[in-house]
Amino acid sequence: MIAKTTKQVRTGKTRMLFRKKTARKTPVQITGQKEKLKIIPLGGLEEVGRNMILFEYGRDIIIVDMGLQFPEEDMPGIDYVIPNISYLKDKIKNIRGVIITHGHYDHIGAIPHLMPRLGNPAIFTARLTAGIIRKRQEEHQNLPKLNIQEVNEHSRIKLGVFNLEFFHLNHNIPDSFGLFIKTPVGNLVHTGDFKLDYNPVYEKPADLNRIAQIGNSGILALMCDSTDAEEPGHQISEKEVGIELEKIFEQAPGRIIIGTFASLLSRVQQIFWIAEKLGKKIMVEGRSMKTNVEIAHELGYLKFKPETLVDEKNFREVPENKLIVLCTGAQGERHAVLMRIANNEHRFIFFKTKDTVIFSSSVVPGNERTVQNLKDTIYKHDARVIHYQMMDIHAGGHAKQEDLKMMIRLVKPQFYIPIEGNHYMLRINGDLGKAVGVPENNIIIGENGRIIECQKNSCKLTAKTVPADYVFVDGLGVGDVSQIVLRDRQMMAADGMLVVIATIYKKTGALVQNPDLISRGFVYLKENKKLIEQIRSKAKKIMHDSDTKSPAFESYIKDKIRNDIGQFIYSKTKRRPMILPVLIEV
Amino acid sequence: MIAKTTKQVRTGKTRMLFRKKTARKTPVQITGQKEKLKIIPLGGLEEVGRNMILFEYGRDIIIVDMGLQFPEEDMPGIDYVIPNISYLKDKIKNIRGVIITHGHYDHIGAIPHLMPRLGNPAIFTARLTAGIIRKRQEEHQNLPKLNIQEVNEHSRIKLGVFNLEFFHLNHNIPDSFGLFIKTPVGNLVHTGDFKLDYNPVYEKPADLNRIAQIGNSGILALMCDSTDAEEPGHQISEKEVGIELEKIFEQAPGRIIIGTFASLLSRVQQIFWIAEKLGKKIMVEGRSMKTNVEIAHELGYLKFKPETLVDEKNFREVPENKLIVLCTGAQGERHAVLMRIANNEHRFIFFKTKDTVIFSSSVVPGNERTVQNLKDTIYKHDARVIHYQMMDIHAGGHAKQEDLKMMIRLVKPQFYIPIEGNHYMLRINGDLGKAVGVPENNIIIGENGRIIECQKNSCKLTAKTVPADYVFVDGLGVGDVSQIVLRDRQMMAADGMLVVIATIYKKTGALVQNPDLISRGFVYLKENKKLIEQIRSKAKKIMHDSDTKSPAFESYIKDKIRNDIGQFIYSKTKRRPMILPVLIEV
């Protein structure tokens, strides 16, 4: 138990705030039947991303994280996927607050889209995370101002029946915390994304003693990060990355261009330190990298001497072997700085022969080919590439198997609920729980949208579900791209489409002229005139042979064109373009 | 030098054959100027796949390998990519033969498409490779019969000015060989895909002594596999994979379902051996797996007792802990066996709780997400997944850095030409050459289509090029899908398309009726009626405001619709569907 109350406790203020906003505060109804705690994951249990979990007890709901997911290959054109909040539609007044565990997009990314539709409840998060959320909100105009309450490891807040505390954990962004949630049915721990780093960079190591204390208070359920559950051993320390990086920095014959995630602030800190140690200067490039360096520096999460930074105006004065360009794009992102330099599209940086390009982040699954192509392009500029595969220049942000076992041993939960990962990762994480003594029946492998119910000394995966399917964000549209639209996109991507326009006289049903054909993505029309003419004759014949007086004529003829022309094209080309018949009556 | 001539030498027969086929055999013209050897890579120097290299001296051309490449993400709908052979169009009579180094698709896959267009020259390859090529040819009807000449490590063949010998190397398919090519300007070595396995499974280790002998004969240039040049250390032996697999097989509580590449025949052999050792039975599933097991067994490259095999009819009689299903699909391929079982689409195999599913192949870059999804689905069936990441159950087929260095040291070439890999892999391989003593100026990093010229004691990358761009195979079409068609597919995949049809009276130019709109993959029309009506009015207004009498009316109005409607839609949705204006005059 943490006895000391600190000056940072914001409980009173918070509660007041809610009274004002929700305009009701009847105490929780204790019905004859005992109330159950509902844990409802809206995302993050079948993917890496889109993290959002609800905790509901009576008329009190708290939300942990509100993230986005990057689209899969079968979602062409989609910008990202966010959680489905239909379940909350009639319960907005019950939401007591949103807790954000750290500042990565898979935990904060849905905030601009969802907060307005949830009545803009208060957000509780750490200082750096708050800065990142605020900055991101600036990109979205016309949204109500967020009400963000900063918390830290000394804060205790009460949101309805829930009492919350925060404990320090490491991740690859500073200010990540785990949650200690006291509920009427028992205590819960939610780790967020974490690793246990005994030698972190410019932040404290994960607070193992505090976790042990929390564990001693008796934990009903531990909800625990599964991202690296498949990886044996311990996650390496960020410090060790620094040792490797320093060697590379020392030996580089010319400029160093180093790409990493803008959110990987501990890496960024190391790069600044090594630069200062070796008397090098840093130019920061890329909007998100600039923003994050700025926020983190302003809030004191990133330390460097002002003279270490150079910019567009004065970087040319720095000798080449003293210059470091710190930028985004190590995943091969299309418009990020590395790609722009590689494609000669950057305003003032071009690769040179002696450049050393460092990819200092692991490749996110799905990006492998793009990264390979980027490396090809860089090598073609005669620059050198150093990738994490060749040297240990990347430490992941997630607990591996031995770290997870330690967490479970410290927290000693009755029930173990793996979260944050694909289904198979949750399963493997569950097996780790079993390996360190959680009874098999007490391991809960959840699903998005499936309600877990907890009572004193029991947690159970129920058969009850809430909507948790994908909500697609595409341009300005949220949820207006359906599975049907996606299926059409996939179909057109595979074999293109063909529009067959038949113009007929209303009175006689006779064709006004030969059917018009418009096609894209199927074959190059100019070079396939014969095929096109065959299709046109086929369409003409179908029109001639049909009874235009029949009442079902239009739907009949459309089906007929779709089927017959479709089959004809398939027999000739083994392709299945989407066929769109149009009938115009004049 | 290999002094002994063996009974297998096919030189005479081969030469005769060519005399007949080409109906000309004037000796090479020695012009005043000394002839140069041209090495022309048509594919495989900027990708893993599509391997094909020409060697041309005077009027003699030999071709090494004829492979396909699987499509990249930005090639929607494409089945695969094959080499561009335009350079050979007027030189077909000069082709003296095609040598295929081993039976993988990236080395044999373009044969059915290209051989008919190259005058069906003789193919020289090893016995197993020949079997695989013949089997694959059966799938392509109406093609002329291939003329395949089997060669082995004792064969010596003469093709025009070129004298060829073959030396045994390991790879993850048996019967892979490297080439020793004697040319008028000097001796070349081409490794094909290889690894050096001191403990291979049911085949001989790579013939290091022979390679050393060849090296001693003086080598002008070594052309060497780059696929794993980025990987430090030595490739592990296939034998070690067997040790790991045996442990897993022993401990599996129920059925074992093991997925691997159908072409990974040494893995398949191990699985049979372990099965027999442990008294288990094997059912082979998946067309390509069945075919390869059949061919390899028939040709003596795969040994097993007949009673080890069970089939669809009798597998149910085998106790579950004695049954192994050997199948395709470890890359998450859509229609392969593993995926069909996972999706309950297999005719008679369904996952059960005690099943152990083994993915015994590394993930090909680009397939990571699909494999993750497949693992999710399998875990949902309560089966267990064992992947190579967790245990060492996959040995790659390619030489790693220390293996490559050994090859270079043995061959001692004057010039080092990395082949078979992305550009960055060639570069890294080139650095290895430098590290073991090849002078920097003698390392040639080539490009597809760029001619390398060799004379006595010199090889040079010239500025001369031949066409080597992508040729796409899509259904029955070869080369009829252009970059334009692909760009259209990409555009429609991203934001869909909208057809705007304006029907006007020929005489007056007035609209017959409101413009018709057809859209797919953009927004779901039923739920976006307002937007659709706005677009329709906009189109109507554009038509009304235009001068239909102007001679450039049609192209003007089409541009106008494309631009104005495009901008309007973008402002409303931030999407850019492809807009197709159609004008119909009646």
C-alpha cells in the first residue's frame, strides 16, 4: 500500500468536474442481485493496435486507451481502423473518464474521432502523453477542447466506483504507466505496453518494488501486454542499443542519416547524447519527428544542448563527418523523410557516397518489402545502410517471455488476462501464465467485444458480446466505407472493371447504337481491340435476343450481361473484371 | 582439371542435336577486333526471383535459368512477373541451349511462357529438376514438347564456344548445381542458389574439392548467390533441423500437421525418416506437395517405405498420435491446404484440440501478416502452433556471410559478380568479396538489362543496356497488362471509381435526362444519397454551362467533369476516386 498522499492528487477536482459535466451523481444502485464488473475489450485483443477496454460497474464506466490500427492488406484505401463504440451510445452519461497509458498511436490515435461522440469525457494521462495528445488534436479542426488531467505515479484518482493508481513501467516512449484499478469486486492490474528495463535511458527503471507491493495487496486479475509473448528470453535494454550506436557513429566516414520512429523518444535521447559526446551536430527532419522532439524537449523529457541542433539554414557549415540527420521513415513510409531523400524529392538533402544510413527500428510486420525497396534505392545512391538485423541497434518496447513471467510472479493474480496482441499472441502469453502457476481455468483468452464478468474471486469469459467490428477511417469519412465497398475495391484491384452501356429507345426497346464499353485496370484497350470488339458484339447480341417488353427486362438484361460477358471474358483471359451493365432509355 | 571422362558425357549427342535444330553451324567469326563476352542479366539482379542470365559470344548465346518473380504489393491482380526477352528476338537462331541450375520457380517458372518464343532450345539440367519441369509443363496445354537433356556432375557439354561442367552444391532442393563455364575469354563460375551443408539430408555435401580444383584452373569471374549475404555466420545444416523436428514429433500429444514448401524436398525426406523412426504414418495433402513427393520418389530422390503413406481412404484407421499430415501452406497461401483446414474448407481434415501444427519454413518477406492471421485462426481451433521462430525448425537454403567468403576463397576469381538478390544484397555481397581480397575495382554490382563485357583478364560493367523491365503474367495474358493498367487498378483500389454518364441530343446538345452516376469502391451509395445528388447537380450544371457547339466540346466537357467533380469530391471526402466521364449522343 502506498500510504503517502502527495500534492499531485487530483481526486477532488476530477470528481467535481464530472459532477458538472454529467449533471447527475446518484450513487451506484445496489440491486438485490450483486452487481458484476464487466470488462469489455473493444479492440486490441485480436490485433496489435486499436487498443480500447471498458470497465463497467453499475452506472460507472471507465475507458482505458483509445487507439487506432493500421489497415491490413485487404483494406485498400483505408487510412486506419478505430474501435466500434456503439455499445456506449446510450451510456455516455456513465463514462467517468478515459485513461491513456502512453502516447503511441495504437493507444491515442482514435481520440480525435471518438471523443466528440463520447461527450468529451476527461482524459487522465501522464505529462508527456498529454503533450502528444494535445499536439495531435491541433491537426483536427473544429473539435471541442480536450479536458486532460495529468497524473503521475503518486496520483490517486476516483472515477465513480473505481479507484485508480499508476505505476511506472518502461516502454520505448517515456511516461508509460501501468494501472492499478480498485473495483468493488477486487483489484485489477493493467500493464499497458511495457518492458522491464534495468538500464533505461533518461528515465527510471520499471518500479518493480511498487509492482510487488501492489501484488501483495491481492490481485483478482492481471491484464498483460502480449506483443512479444512469442519471443524467448528478456528484452534488451535501451542502454545496450546506445553502445552499438556509438560504435557506428564513431566509425562513420561522412554524414549519418538515422531513421527511427518519431515516438521512440528514448532512442532519440541516446542519439543526442552520443552526438554530444562525439562533438557532432543534429538536424531533425520530418514533421512528426520535429513535433515530438519539440514537445519532449519542452516538457523536459529530452535533454540536449541548444548548440547541438542545427537547421536547414546552417547545417551546411557543419563538416560532413560531424553531421547527423535524425529523421522518420525507417519503415519505408511513402512520404517520410528517408523515402523522400532516397527518391531525390527532399528539398535540400541528397544522399552522398560517404553517407551512413542507419535504420534504427525493427520492421513492423507487413512493411518488409517496402523496407527492402528503400534499402535498394539508398544503396543505388552509393550510401551505406546499417540495419538492426546486422547489429543490435534496436531494442523492442515489449516484455519478452521471461519478463512476462516476472510480471506475473510479482503481481500474483488469481486470474490472468492477456491483452494487446493477435489471438495467437494472447494464447502464447496465456501459456506463460500457466507455466508460472496460474491455474489453467483462470487464464482468460478474450476476444474483442466479448464481455468478461468478474465477481469477488471470480472472472469469467461470457458468451455475451457487444459490437466490436472494424470502423474504417477513409479521408474525412468515419464508418462510411463498408465491407461491400472494400470488396469492390479488392475486385477492381485484382482484375479491373468494365462498364457496358446500352442505350435503347424507350418505345421500341431497340438499341440506339452499339453498346459503349469503358474499361479500366482490365486490359490495355488500345492493344486489345479484337477482344473489345468481341465483347461489344456479344453485348449487342444479348440485347437483340431479349424481350424488351418483359416487365423484368432491366434486371434480366443486366444479369445476363454480367454473367455471359463475364464468362466470355474469363474463357478468353482467365480474368474476372467487375462488370457493370448500364441501361439508358431515351 | 577433371581428367576422367565418364559414361554420362553427353557432349556428342548434344552438339548433334543443335546442328539439326539450328540448321547452321558456321564457326564463330573472328573479326579484326577481338570479340568480347557479354554477360546480360535479364532478371534476378534487383529482386529475389526472375533469374535469367545470358552469356553471348559472337553468334553463340547460352541462357542460365528462366525463372519467375512473385508480384509486389503495387502489382494488384498480377499472377507473376517474368523476364523480358526482347533482346533475343532477332537472335533466336544463336541460342545454343538453356541451363537450369535447380527446380525452384524463381529458376524454372518462366519456361512455359518463354520457351515457345525462343524457338524451344534444348534445356540442360539435373534429373530431378528435369522431372519437375516436365511435370509443370503438363499444366500448360498446346505447348511444344520440351527437349530436356539430363546432365550431372560428370557431364561436359559444349554449346557453341562455351564448354560447360557442373558441380554439386547444396540448396533446399536436391540436385542443385553450380556451373563451370569455359569461354574464349576465360573461365566463369556461376553458383546458382546454394548453401554449403556438411551434413545434408540424403544427398552429398557440396563438392568443396571440386570447387577448389575449378578455382585452381584460374577463374576470370565468379557469379555468386546474394540472397543471404546480409546474414552473418554460417547457414545451419538441414540435419540439425531434423534433430529439432524429432523432439517435437515425439512430444506431440495428437496429430501433427506440418506445412512447408513443396519444393523443400530435403525437409520432406527428414519428415518421412522421423515418421518411420517413431512408427508414425504420413498423409500428403496439397497438389504441389503430392506432385513433388511423387516425382522425387519416382526418381529416387525421396526414400520411404510404402506402408508409411496413408491416404484419404485409410487415414482414419491410424491412431491420432501416429498421424502426420504433410502439406503446403506455411506461407499463409490462400488456397493451400493449411489455410483450407483453418477455414473449415478442407474436404476431410478439421483441426482438433490436440493437434500440433508446425510451420517448417521461414516467412517470405511480404507474407508476415498473412501468416500471423493464419496462426490466429489455427489457435482459435485450439490447436497448437510451433513456428520456426520458437525453435530451430528451419534451415535456409542460401549461403550466409561466412559460407560466401569460403566460396570466394575457394574459387579465387579475378572478378566478383554478385547475383540473385535485391540490389542491396548484391552490394553487401560485394563487400564480402572485398573483405576476402577481391580488389574493389574488380567487384561488379550489375543491374538487370545492363551488359557486362569481359575480355581476357578484364570484366567491365558497361553503360549499354537491353530491355529488362517487368513482363506481367495475368491469367492467360503475358505482357498485356501495362503500367497504365496497373496504375488504374491501384487508383481504383485506393478510392474506387465513379462513372458519370451524360446523354445528350446530337442536334441540340441538350441533356436527355439527368446524368447517370455509377460508382464502386468509393462510398456506399445507399447511405450517401445527399453526396450523390450534389455530384449529379454539379454534373448537370457543367453540361448546361458548356457550349455544345464548340468543336472541342467532347474533350473539354470530359476534362471539366473529371476536374471539377474530382475537386468537389475531394473537398467533401478527402478521397480521389477515378472519375470516368461518358458522353452519349442520341
